[in-house]
Amino acid sequence: MKVYELRTYSLHVGKMAEAVKLYREIGYPVLEQSGAASKLVGYFQADTGAINQLVHLWRFDDDADRRAHWAALYANKAFIEDFAPKIRALIASQEVKLLLGAPWGPQP
């Protein structure tokens, strides 16, 4: 059964442009080079409601696949040393939700 992971990062006010720059220059290239981007459904920026948020949606085959994905990414030196410390300084809070696809309708 597919598992979806919705990650919402609320940034400190005024830090969105810096976060976008970090993702463009370091974060997303690391995901692509490591193969981790293959699990990504998409990145989104909140435009209304609770703004200053970056939202990621990930798709995994099952929970074991999800855990292996994050373990590999957290073992990636470029991600942990070059990207993570810089992006963490911009994040005020993080929320992670695990979702299971409903047994009807389309799924990403």
C-alpha cells in the first residue's frame, strides 16, 4: 500500500526568498543527484491561509521504503553538511503527516 508523506515547514517571516534560493542552489540538486527526488510528488509554497510555508508531498511504496529513503538522505554528506544547517536556521516549525490513499479516486 502506497504511503504519502506531507511535510509542511513554516518559515520565519521574511525568510521565504532565502529558502527558495537554498532549495534551488543546494537542496533540490542534492535530491536529484542522489536519486531521492524520484519519490517526490511536488513542492509547493503556501499562497493563502497560513503563509510562509513550504510544503512537500512524497510518495513511497510502503513504510519500509519511506524509512529507507530518509535514512539514505540523512546519510548524504552534501544534504546534511551543505543544505540542512542552512535551511534549519530558516524554519520556525515542521509538521509531518503520513497519509494512505483512499480506496477510490485518483492518486498521485
